[in-house]
Amino acid sequence: MHYVLVLPVINSPFAPELRNVFTLLIATIVLWTLFLKAFSLWYAARGGQKWWFIFLLIINTAGILEIIYLIWFRPPSTKDTSEKETPVQHSSVQA
């Protein structure tokens, strides 16, 4: 006995070529949103900004809220390369 999986046909007012473009566009927007969300959540967690972390986690705005946070509210970087470098000591050559 053979079973056949029957998928419903999705009626779309768009031509198949446009449907492919829309699918690619939506997939791109989803990936962009996931990237921005992960990046902004990481900064909010490392910066100890609990309320921003909660807002960014709950509210989905296709990356708009994440961009606002990353541009204006991200905590300043604590890395300062001038303080982290080890000074080089030169030995004097005795003649």
C-alpha cells in the first residue's frame, strides 16, 4: 500500500517569478533581523542594560528598534588599546 502526500496548492495573485523574488526578500529580511537582534542583545547583556535586553527580546520591529539601540543607546566600549599594550623595554647597548 502506497501513501501519497498531497500538499495544498497555494493560490497566489503573483506570477511564480515574483513569488520567488518575494520569498528571497522575506528570507533576507528575516536573516537581517536575526543578526541585528543577536548583536543588540549581546551588547545589552554585556552592558548590564536589563530593560533594553527585555525590550529587544520581546519587541519585533524588523530591526528598527535594534538599529536605534545600537546607534544611540549602546554602552561605550571598555576596550582602550593604549592602556592594554605592554610597554616595550629596549636594552641599551654598552660599547
